[in-house]
Amino acid sequence: MQLLVRIDLDKPLTLTKGYMDMLRGTLYQLLEKQNVDFSGFIHNSGFRYGKRKYKLFSFSDVSGSFETKRGKCIFADEASFVIRSVEPFFGYAIKNELLQNGIRLGNHVYKNVEVKSSNPTIEKKEVAITMISPICVYKTEDESNSASDHKRKKRRKKKKLCFGPDSEEFYSLIKSNFRRKYEACFGEAPLSDIEIEYMVDGDSCEPEYTEIKDGSDTLIAWYGDYLLRGERKYLDFLYQTGLGSKNSKGLGLFDVRQDI
């Protein structure tokens, strides 16, 4: 299910670079006001694959006309963003709360909120896509301060090594993430894999990237256009849930290009 949320701003909206965490928290709050049990399930348990937990929702970057001051984006008139989830009740609950009570962003509640719900699907086995929030994939490795630290696990830190479109790891991690998420959702592994490749756009050989704070870590996430192939139902699943990691943090959401 997809929600297109448009906010008519009666007060300028100021967003810092790491606003995704704030927006994710806002979505959980909206969900909790409509259904405490379902909100608790999504936030605390989610859809499990071994020790991993997947929320199976994502949202886009906030769009609209804005000016930048001291690293902050200031929206004066309106702001909009897209939310998608594989779970329809997630969308219904958030839509109801937005229409009933508006949305709190920062210290202000915006009451004039328009929400358009729809159920777009992917009906092809190959689509050209453009990222409306960036893709992040990484591997986690132990990082020790000395050779003796392997005996003292409590002093170990987990270092996240990010990969970009110029690396084969980028594509293999996207595919393995898809397989885990799909099995977590449906209880069975997909029967075939997906394929993804970066589409060179004009003179640009490398897509734009951004840095994302994740606790004490700094992650690298990538925009750009890609060619996505696979069974229709698998591509549609990814359309609803996002590509790569940290989808519930507002990463990995894409639109299908209509010009190709």
C-alpha cells in the first residue's frame, strides 16, 4: 500500500540532515495512536529471519521547495513524502491518524494534511527504477583495538563496511537482503533471485551519495537509476518494502521510470 502525504505548512518546516530518524519515530507514534498492539509488533518484533527483524515499510525523502541554511533544509509552503508497506493495515492506520489529528514534526503540529492512498503494483519482469530515497548495504565486522581483544568480547565494536554501485558486493548484498526479507514475510524462500544493475545516466558515471548517521556509525547510501529484473511478484515486494538495508529508516524506496 502506498500513501502520498502532502503537508500544507502554516509554519516553516526545518529539517536537519538526519531527519529520517525523526520521521520514522513520528510514523511509529501515528501508528500507536491507532493501534497499540500492532504498533508494538512492528516496532519491537517485526517480521523475523533468524536474529534479524524486518519492519517491511519504508518512506521517501521529503520533497518540496526549500532553501538551505547552515546545513538545514527549510520548507516554507508545502512538503510531501511517500510511505509504502507490504502490510495494508499499516497504511490504513497512519492515513486515519494523519487525517484525524495531523502530524507533529519537531515542536509543531501541522493540521492541514492531505493523504492519497493507492495500491500501485509492478506488472513487469524488468523495470527501470529511480531512487526516491538512497540504497544502503553493508557488512558488519568485528573491530578490535588490540590483538588481545579477541578474548574480551565486551570490548569489541561492530564496524559497518558500506559498499557502492562500483562494487560487486553492493549487488550481492541487495540480493541476499531481498531473500531474507521475503522469507521473513512469507515464511518461504523465493524460488528465484533478482538482478540489479546501475544505469549510467548521460555523462555521470557514478550516482550521488549521502552520509547517514546510524548510532555511532556513519553509513554511505546511494541514489541513482537502476535496472531491476526478476519475477513480477518479487519486484512488487521490493517496491513496497525497499531495496537494501535500513528501509524503516527511510532508505531504499524507488519509483518506476515511465520514460523507458
